[in-house]
Amino acid sequence: MPYGSRLAATMARRLGRECVYTPSARLALYLALRRWCRPGARVLMSPVNDDVILFVVLAAGLRPVQAPVSALDGNIDPAAVPEATWRGVDAVLTTNLYGMPDRVVELRLRCEELGIPLIEDAAHAIGTHLDGQPIGTFGKAAAFSLSKHVAAKAGGFLAVEDARTRRELELLRDDLLTPGRLAADLATALRPLARSGVRTLHLVRPAWRTMQRLGLLERDDFRMPLRAPLLSAAAREAPSLMAYEPWIRVDLHDYRSRHGALVRGQLALRMARLDDNLARRRAGVGLLSATPWASPALSDRAARGSPLPLVRVPLLVHDRDALVDRLVNHGVVTGYIYDPPLDDYAGTEFVDPSPDPTPARWFAAHVLPADPLLAGSLTDALTTEHTTTAHPPTSTPVPDTTPPAPLGQ
């Protein structure tokens, strides 16, 4: 029986597609990119995205092409992509940022016209539907993450169209897995429980501040250090997961570890409660979408009954960075901030920059990703902090204030 086949079958029943179980979404995405993109291919993607995803694309031996995005939700704006860019890309990678669906119907049509694959990064979008169809069933393949939705800190899936492709990818996955260890499995199983305990005991602030002071966080900022000289050296070995391991493993060191029965059993229990979790998230999104800080895209979707983001709710605020630091004093640690955009972060050596970077810069600098499961306490904290709303620009450009990266960073 293939590794993780019971978990994969559970996910397959939700989607109506064949599924491959993986220890993480980042490994699932790497499998998809290797299966459908030849080395050297150019992949259109949003610059408002996790830096780990950038490194997964690079590890697959591909050239990331940064797309123009909407300042309302940070996802690719297909109409703003120049025709020359469309003609020069070999694949499209969606984001579904925070669970806000991409303009996936438009992207799929364009991919079909060009004869190129559409690959969905659905890590933020388990349980999200568009016109009655699950996100993750529009393209050739889709990567999902359990840790984003049920706080499992492990587990992912790659959804594909047919059983033959699934079997091929299971073999490729098995070649990339590293042997599991009981100690690592225990740590993975206990990590969500420890995190829940810290929150229940109102220890978020002291725990986070202590980790900061002791240098235990892998990121000193929203982005990990680029380490350009080392990244250039890794490119000579691509496609290769091993060469890019220092970047891809950040925040999830066992991203390709062959988890044992303990972890997989815990994931099965959490998947059984997924619908309850999603229901609680929808209730929190309803509360946050009615606040003055809700992005126009969110407010509009809520008014029309359209699919809403369930992982994080994009609020738009002034002085976001200072606010993030102050929110720790309220017991709220804000994650999922992807600033600066990937083209500003990585530079032209590693990516093709967006032809219109202004919307991405504005959105990345002002978005506050709010956890819908903490909607009440977060709303109280933002009110206490006298948080002011930021409104997306219409025609006034936002200057590039990104400082140059330190030498070697």
C-alpha cells in the first residue's frame, strides 16, 4: 500500500481527484513543478507569496516570472499581464492568497490557449469553492497544506487528474523522502499541542519575546536572508532539492521526512474535524469582514456571498509593521506577511520582475493577515490600538522604498 494512502483517499473524496500524500505542501509543489515543467522553464507567479515558494520554484530548475497583481487581494491580475509576458511563460502558478481564490477561470482559459500547464498552490484554500468547484481542481495539479488549516504543523497533498499520474508521482515522492525518526515524530505530534497550550495559558507574549531575545526565530524579518552568493551557487546544481535545502526547510525542517504512524494518525484525527474548523473560520471571517479595516475585495465578497479567505483575513492598515510588534502585547503573533514582494526581495539575478510592481508593493506593505479563529480578540486589540484603515491607491504610484540588501544577504 503506498505511503499515506489512507490520508490521500480521504482528501480524494473531498476533491473528486486523485491525491498523493506528502509530508508538506512545499514538497507537493516541487513534485508538480518537476512533473510538468522542464528545467529552464519560465513560471508566472504572484510576487506576494511566501519566500519558500520562490525557492521551491528555483529548486525545480525554473525561472520565476513575477506577475502584476491586484492591490485589492494580492493575487495575479490576468488582464494586467503584458501579451509579451504571456507568450514567454511555460506555466502559471496560482497563490489563492490567504484563501482568496485566484482569478483561476481566466488563468485556466489563458493556459489552455497557450498550451501550458496551470498549477494551483492551494495551500491556503482547502474547503474553498468557486462556482461550486473546489479550488485545486482547475489545473493540472494542486498542492495543499494541512498545517495551514488544522494547525497540524505537518502534512500535505498533491491533487492530480488521473491514477496513472498519481502512481508516477508517488514513486518520485518516495525517492525524495528522508527516513523518519521517532524523536522527530514525537516533536511534530506535540508541537500543535504545545502551541495550543501557550495560547490557552495566555503565554503568547512572554514566549514570543523570549524566543526573539534568544535568537530562536529563523527569520529576523518577514523574509528569510536571501544569501545571494550561496543561492547563485545552488543554481548550478538545479534541479535539486538538496542544493536548496537551507532555504526550503526554513520553518519546517522535516518538510520531506517520512512521518510514521503517530503523526499520520494525528493528521487523520485532525482531518476528521476539518469541516468544523472551517465553519469556525467562516464565522470569524464574517466578523472581520464587517470591520473598517477589511480590504475592499473582502467586503465585496462578503456582500455578494462569494468565497472568502479562510486561512487569514486581509485587513489593510497604516503603520502595519509597528502594529504587528504591538499586537504581540495582546497575545497575537502575526504571520503570513509577504513583504517585500519577491522581485524586490530576490532581484533580477533570480527572478524576472513584474512590469508593474506598484500594486504588489502597496498591498504587501499594508496588509495585516488576521487569524479568523481569533477574530474577537483581534478586533478588540485593533480597536485598543486605534488602528487606522489604509485605502488602496487608484492612480497615484507608490515609490519604491525598499532598502538595498546588505552585502551577501
